[in-house]
Amino acid sequence: MNISKMQDPLSREVIIVNELGLHARSAAKIAAIASHAESQVTISKGDEIVDAKSIIDMLTLACGKGMRITINVDSDADAEILSKIAELVENGFGE
């Protein structure tokens, strides 16, 4: 029996695709979406975890093009927020 790994519905792994990476303007777009969340929204790269509502915190991750990040929300109520942020990243922050 082949059991595939189930993806956590409160977590999405995405790759930074835009040329400039995660910079101030793109972090501001994430923070604007995350600010509408009822629960905590975090972004992680490796062992580093930061608050997605804080532009400065996100910039400390130093995420360039091609880097893999994980977006997490603490509540099912914020599943749409998670999807919006993941879509934003996957679409290169609209740049």
C-alpha cells in the first residue's frame, strides 16, 4: 500500500520566483495580506521563522530568487490568507 505524505492544510511551501527575491516591496505585500489574519502567520526558511505581518522580520530571511520558504497559519479560519500569500509568491509578487 502506497501512502503519500499528506500536506498540512495550514502550511504551504513555495519558491521565490521573482528576480529581486523577497525585498521590501514584496514583503509589504505579504504583510498587507497577513494583517487580515485572525491567527499568527509565519514564514520560515530552514530553521528561521518570522512573523509575516512584519516587513523587517521577513527581510531578515534574505530570500533570493529560487529559495524555498514555508508559509504557515495557526488557524483553519486563515486558510484563504495562506492561499493568497502563496499565490502572491508563486506569481512573483506581481512584478
